Amino acid sequence: MSTKTIAVLDFAELQDGQMKEVAFGEGKVLLSRLGDKIHATSAFCTHYGAPLVKGVLTSDARVVWYVLIDFLNYLRNYQAFGIHQSPWHGACFNVCTGDIEDAPAPSALHSFKSHVSDGKIYVTANPAHTLSNNKARQPKLLSSGTDSVGRGVIIVGGGAAAFHTVESLREHGYSSSIMILSKETYIPIDRTKLSKALVTDPAKVEWKTAGEFKIKYGTTIRLGVDVTSLDLHKKEVTLDGGEETLNYDKLVLATGGTPRRLPVEGAQFDNVYTFRGIADAQKVEAAAKEGKRLVVIGSSFISMELVVAVSKKKLASIDVIGMESHPFEGVLGKQVGAGLQKYHESQGVKFHMETKVEKIVPQEGNPNLAGGVVVNGVTLPADFVVMGVGVVPTTEYIKGSGITIEKDGGIKVDKYLRVQSGPDQENVYAVGDIAIYPQVTGEYSRIEHWNVAGNHGRAVGKTISGSPQEFVKVPVFWSAQGQQLRYCGVGHSYDDIFLSGDPGEMKFIAYYAKQGKIVAVASMQNDPVVSKASELLRLGLMPSLEEVRGGKSLLSVDWHLVHGASMQVPVSWKGKGKAADQDFGDLNPTITYRHLHSQNLGVRDPLRVIALCDSDAFYAACEMVRLGVDKDTPLVVLQWDALIAINYPARKFGITRLKRYNMKELQVKHPELKIVHVATYKEGEKQPGYWDDVDTKTHKVSLDYYRRESLKIAAKFKECLPRVEIEKASIDEAFFDFSKRVREVLLERYPYLAQVPLDAAHGADTPLPSPPPFSWSNIKHSIVIPIHPAPPEEVKKDGINSIRDEKEEASPTWHDVALSIGGELMEAARQQVYEQLGYSTSAGIARNKFLAKLTASYKKPNNQSILRNAAIPDYLRPLPFQKIRFLGGKLGTAIASEFEAATVEDLLYVEFSANCIVVKEKKSIINKSMLASKNLPRPITNASEGFHWIRVLAAELALRFNEVREISPNLWPKSIVLRARRGYSAGQSKQAAFAFTPEVTVDTVAAAGNALWKDLIGTDLATKVTSVSLAFTGIEGAGHGQRSIEGFLTAGQSAKRQRDENSDTDNDSWGVSLDGDRVDEKDEVFGDTPAEDRRSDLHAFSFECLRCGKRLSIPSSALSSLDVKEQLAALRLEHDDFHFAQDLAKESLGEPIISRSSTGGPKHVLKPLSRSSPNKKKGRKEEPRGIEKFFRRL
């Protein structure tokens, strides 16, 4: 059905931060307003179909967007199971996209277009997608894994955690194999429906069908298998006592719990059941016939849900035996337990509390069946018995693996849910009922909640996919007890409780506190209090118990005041008026005791301290350290005849990277200057080295040394800053989040801030007192950027001290104090790096990454600059906006031209419309291949010269392949491919099977390459060869269970483009390899473009990175016919460093390296811009206007 556009509501009727459900034909749509933006999504939860408008819309300070907590407040008759149920849970969706944020939602929401016109909100949607029975869409999977090979992920267990792990892995782009090993005989199911609705058909509660798991998620599910042991050294899982072993790359332990059986006489009778899976539900359903008698041992949530489920079946009697004075007393307290007991008694349930089971006696005439349960000397008659006395973690198979099993049977994990014991703590995860994990309070707990297991799976899936995700969710559960009971938090150790309402009337709110702080909340018929409470707990914004006792409602906490700053959505600046400080509206946010004491810090935290540390002239510094030269020695680093690094002493000579030099003349002019060429591969050598006879004809560049030094620096920073989060930004840069450590130091230095004063007017929301005077001079090598900086000439004239004008200093704030502490920590760490490793660094310290990055370049080298909030406006206004990341290049040029803007201040005057142009980027395809290539500065004119270059390429290929095999020994390439290009013609290729040998050496690779060269080129060269490459393809494991190699290898050609072994030509060129060598203008800039068309190509020289799919280009305004190569080389080098940094960050987390730098690893490939034939006629199109002319609509 086609889409329709309908006016659904007056804009004025929807307030900022509000949701409304509106009619859309026969369906319904949920509107959410964020500032002046309206978002429209499906109106119903994808789990049980309840209306999302009953949830809460919150500002999520961690990710700066809003999320919708589907904690719901609507009772519905779940007719599919013939029983009245209240299916409430904690699903979470992103209202901007409809994507899943939290379990247990199995599917995403539809997201619809919306706009405002003439004061009305219009929604464009397919009417069918607005109906409650068509509310869900398939989550956006970045990978299906259907063509995956190698070891991949093995998940032990087939419950909620397993399903959500699989879904999260594919959502976040994990492309290797996934296997679930489950003892169950059915695929993962929605287990909550078993006790709440007594479902007996697995098909009615399965998350996905077996076919969907296989086809859509590329996941193999093996049912009815028993994992009996683990070998973490070999990365092996053993099945069924040794009958089979499987290898893995990442292992997720998600085996859940096993129901307990009391060690009493008669516990093994045939009609004494536990309750966990489908088989248990089938047994109870078969036994629960009209007139039968049931005895339930245990007053747990599962037991009492089962009592509700069978109470409609007209049983003769239901008796519940419990050790507490009231059911749920241990979790909910006596008053709440008594109220719920009162309800169940009204339904005919009899309770026998504060007692123990003595024994279970058999039926008369049948010694295998229970006939009664004896308590206090009295026999309670029973036709069947259910034991609901909890579960024990299923971890027997883990014994002997080296992983420590705690006293309760659980496994301790870190914030990323990785095991904290055993020989492999990087690649093994434990989730769900078996995981003892850190709570938002800092305590460790094992939570047996189905919702927690699902969210564990989602977090682990994201981490394994390459985006480490700390688990900071607040535990949530719900239970059907006549009315919906909802609970959030960890309240098992509470020491105080405040009760609002009457549990006996099934309408109340219970607040559980520990040392005055609320740690959990439970409610009935008071939605959405618990959903709001879960967010307040997660964000550290929960009011104190005293405040709640004083009458403060959780629903009164304004999400727009999260972290003390107004939650505003940027709006257009109007007119050409003077940009004022109000354009920077949160320079001095109110900082309260709650902010200071918060355990969950986010990007809107008013005490946030971020630093960007940059190694000064890094490549040059590496060579200075290697050579052991003095810090004042001028030095430049050469790559062939182009400079790629210049240290600061050499810059005093006026040497720059943008100018071409004659090195001999430069050496004569500056005899003290050291000129160092980067390391290169040389024929006959297995390792790159520094050679006197370096020549493009015989050598190939390697940047591996710089990579190793970068890792050393990162490791030293981690050692010096153990409580600071460090994130690599590039090969020579890293971000440091000091926020947590700064809070600790603040409370150490100012202990009077550790407790909220008893007379505080607003409790924890009371602003902190003004900070005492302090001096920035404690940070010896820091520069505090002035609030109103002097003109540049004055700065140069007066020196560094001139930037500290005490007359201009604003009153210090607590954020200033936080920045100063961060500066002290950064300075101490930088000093250690300099003294122990010899590298000087420069740092910028500010409130966020964006400002820290800009601040780091304020004064270099070997300095650090601090940007106070008060100094932000005057620091940003004169800044050329194209220096800001993502505002340079083509976009920056377009904005500058269209709006006549050059600085940030110019942009403040511009009124931007809501319309935008989307430029889609082509994504690369990653294959299992490894490429070494060379663009020859001098073409091969004699066939015998090819053997020299084959050996050079073979040395690189052998070295890199052996490095990969150190991690995955069973990897082997199916084929070896040689490709050569002659002049401007399309390349030719030849491939052959690569025979297995015990060891891959330069000789074996070169011999195979030489054979291909002879077949492909022969002895006669009619045309000169200008480019040669040698590649391994089809690399995969030699047997079952190999490690995936995507993390190590380059983006190559699609499998559909595998060359036939007998094919000598290929009209689809591989393009140009980026191997760090000099760019040959004829081949790399123009590619296969005819000579007569080359002039038209000068408008946009570019290359496409096949790793990330981005095309980077040099604007024509920055080009001349003489500097194309230098410009393109600099652009490639910068982009290569970006990927290099990502690899380093992953390596520091124990993740496989995706790629190495272009000169020492798999190659990016440059493709010439595609162009249509000049002879082909095209219809006339309307000329784009305004900024549109700088972009191509896709």
C-alpha cells in the first residue's frame, strides 16, 4: 500500500518532551516532541502490543538523544492463551529511529516522516504500519553473517541472553559465524509466558523461527547438546563428554539456572515438578485439571505467578508453603508481602508460612506418585506438587577451566561482562543468571531477572562487534500477581522502606533505601513511577528517601533539568544581530550535590573533564628516540622524496611538508639537519629496516615501527592513569575522560562536599557552595586560555604570560576546579611519558572532546592548554570553522561559499533551514584476502626485472601472513594472484592454487609468484608494466572452527569477481593500490581515463578507501598541476592514520586488528572517478540552487 500524508495534531497541543497517541486513519501513531522537532513511530510495543504512550520520554545524558521506556500501563486480555494477563516489562526504543535500545523487545518500531506546516503536524506513513497487528519491523542488521567462515562466536545456552546476543551482534555489524549450543529441544523462547500464561506450545513463544535464525541472522543452533567442559587455552568447547570439540574466537556463557529440588524424602516422585522450561509447563498443564489438589513449595515470584495461572482452572485446593512470614518478604518487605498474600487468600489460596517441608508422602496404591506434603506434622493432600524454591547457576561444566566459581555458583565479570578469572579474560563473557556483575552503585550482584539476561546479551553483542559497551542498566522485573507488580533496582540489602498507598488494595509505591539513598522501587497501579525510577537510578538522579518522605514525587523530576542544564534542542539563529554569550547557553550550569555524587556520568555532566593528548611531530619524534639524538636536533622524516614529518627544531628553518625540496641542497644549507628515511622492505630481508641504498626501484615502505611506539605510549598513559578512561583518536592522539577520577580527588580535597548538609533547602538538588580560591599556577606547564584573549600580535609580543590577565579572570567555578585537577593529572602523566619514553606531548583540556581537540593545538609543543567554560565564546568566535572536524573539505567549502562565512562567529549569524541534503556513502565489501602491491616509479621494460619486484612483494606478504597465523595457525590461502598493469590499459591477472607447505617463507611465495609472472608476462614486453601486485585470496581455516580473519585483512574484491585461473585479462581494473609509495601521476591520478579527458579530471582528484567506503578528494581550488601528488599523498596519509588509530584502540581491548597501515599491511585501493561517455546524450536537468550545487543527490 502506498503512503499517505495526514494532518494529525495541532503543533501547539504537543509540548516539548511530551508524547501523544494520535489517530492515523484506522491506525495510530505515537508523536514525540524534542524541542521543535517532531518524531513519529509505531504506537504499540513490539513485545506484547501495549500502548507506548503510557511510558515515559526521558533525556538520556549518555547518548544525548531521547529514549522511550516501554514500562506501560495497560491491561489486556491475552486471548491467544485464554487467560487474563498483564504483560509489562522494560523494553526501550529510540523515538528518533524506532530502533531497539533495551530488551525484551524482539523487534524495532516503524519510524515515520513528520513535518509541521501552518501550525499542524503532518505524518507520512503506510497506513498498514500504523495498525497494532503490524507494529513491528525487522531490526536493522548491519550483517547477516550468511557467508561467514572461521571460528566466530559460540554461545553456550539457549535463553533470552542467547537470542539478544545474536541480534545485537548482527545489528552492530559482526560478520563472522555464530553458533548457539543449547540443552533445550527448542529454539530460544520468551520464557516469561510459561509461568504467567502456562504456555505449552514452543511455537507460540519462540523469538524467531529456526529459519529466521539461519537465514536472517546467519546463526547455527544446535539443540539437545550438552557442553561438558571448556579449554580456554585452546579456545575449545567440548560436547557430550568428549564426543566432539568446537573452536571459538569469542565465547559467551549464558547457561542460566537449574531449578533446585529440596533434599527431602519424596522429592523425586514422578508428580513432583520444578518449573523452568516447556516440558515443565506441559507437565503442570496436564496435571492442573478441575478438582485436582496442588501444593506449591516456595513462595517465590515464579511460584506465585504459577498459582495465578492455574487458579482459573477450578482446582479443589491450592496450598503454598513458605519459610518467610509472608510471600516476597525478602524482596518486597513484610507490608507488601502481607498485602499480596491477602489478595491470593481472597482467591482461595491457603498459605502455610514460617514452616518447612518435613517430607513428601506417596499416594495410597502408587508408591511413585506424591499424595501429600507434611508440614508441622500435618499432611496437605496433593495430586501434584510444584517446587518453586529458586535456581542454582548452571556452571558445572566450567569447573576445571580456570574460571573461578563463586560460593553461590556464579561467575564474577567486569563492566563489559568479561570473566575476571581464568587464562583468557579478554574473549570469554558470562551473562544472565550466572553473571556476578557490577551494579550502578559499584556493588557486585547476581540478578536472576529475565530482562537483565536480555540486556546482558545486547551489551555483549555490541562489545564483541567492536564497540565496547559498559553494562549500566538498572535491573527491572514485573510479575502478574492479580495486578501488575513492577520493580526496578537492587534492593536486597535495603535498611529502610517508605510505603505510599495500601498493598492490601493492590495500589502502592514502595521505596527501598540503604543509608538514606533509594536503591529500588516497587509499585502496583501507579505507572509510570517505576519506569521513571529506573531512569533516575541509572542517571544517578534519584531523590533521597527523606525527600520522598517529605512529599517529593518521582514524576515531578524534570528531565529537562538533567545535570542542571536545560535540555535544549538547537534552533535556528535569526537575523544578522551580534552573536552574544546567550548563543552559548550553558557556560555556567548549576552544579548540585546530586551531580557531584552521581555514579553515572554522561556527556551533559557539568563536571565533565576531557583531554586530548597529541604526540608532538610523532613520526619525527619516533626517529629521534630510535637514534637517541638530542631534543634540539633538527630532524625530518622522508618517504622517497617527500617529507612526511618535521620536528619542531627543523621547523625553525622554514621547512614544511607542502614544499618539494632537493635533499642534497637542503643538507648543504642546513648541515646540522638530520634526514631520515622511513623503514623499508628490501629484497632478501624478512624484516623492514633502515638502509643506506633506499630506492623506489628496490624497496617498499613500512610504518610498523611507529605503530609499536604508539602502543608503548598508550600503555604508559594507562599505567599512569589507572582510573581514567582512554580512547585512541589516531596514531598519535588519544582522548582522556578524567571525570570519575576528578570527582574522587574533589571529595578528597573538599571532604565537606561528601554529604548533603542537613539544612540543605533542596536536599541533593541543592547547589554546591562557591569553591574556595585556588591558583592555576599549581599546573606548571599549563596555559589557561583567557576569557578575552589579546590580539595575536600582542600575544606574540608579550609571550605566554600575557594570556593570564588577572583582571579578566571570572570567579572560579567548581568546573574550573575540576579542570585544574584534570590538568594536574594530565601533566603528571605527560611528564612520565617524556622522562621514560622520550616523547613530548601537547594536550587540550576542556568540557568535551570537540573543545579538547581544538584546545590541544593552542600552544605547541610540549604544553597543555585549559579551556574554561567562560572562555569558550571568545575562543570559538574567531576560529576558522573549516578547522573543525566534519566542517572541512567539500562541505566546508560549500558553506563558506554559500553563506560567505569563514569563522565560527560568521556561522552564528546564519539562519539554516530544516532541509538537508543526504550524501550516501558506498560501503566496502570485506573479503578474505591479503594484498601487497607496488606502483612503479619506473616501468618494467625487461621481463626479468619482474622477478625482483615479485620477491619484494613476497617478503611483505609472507611477513604479514605469518603474523596472522601466529593467532590463527590453521589459516591458509586457497589461491595466489598476480596482477600487472601495462600503461593505461586494464590490468591482467593470473591466479593459481597455493599449495600447502609447513611454513610460509619468502622463497615459497616468490616461487609461486615467479611462476605466475612467467605465465602472465612471458619473456616479451610489448608494453611497459607500470604496476604489480601479489595477493592471497580465499584465506580461511583449514578445518572446522577457525578464527575469523576479517579483523586482519583488507577490503578486497567481491567473491563474484574471482578471476578464472585461465583468464589473462580483466576489464574491471582493481584500481590503484595505496601502498605508501610515491604517486605516479599518469596512473594514480588519471587511472584509465583517456588522455583527452584528463583536463576535465582536475576539478576533483580523489580516492576511495575500500575499507570504510569514503571518497576523499582535493578541491580544485587547492590544486595546481605541480602539487597534486603532495596534496593527495598528505590526504591519504591522514586518512590512513585514522584507520591506524582504530586498529590500535581495538588491539588495546584485545580485539583483532582489522587492517594495518597502508604501507605495512593490507592496502586501500584508489579508484578513478567514474564518468559517463561524452558522446552519450542526457536530458536536461534543473540546475541545483544555493548550497545544493555543491552536492550530488543520491
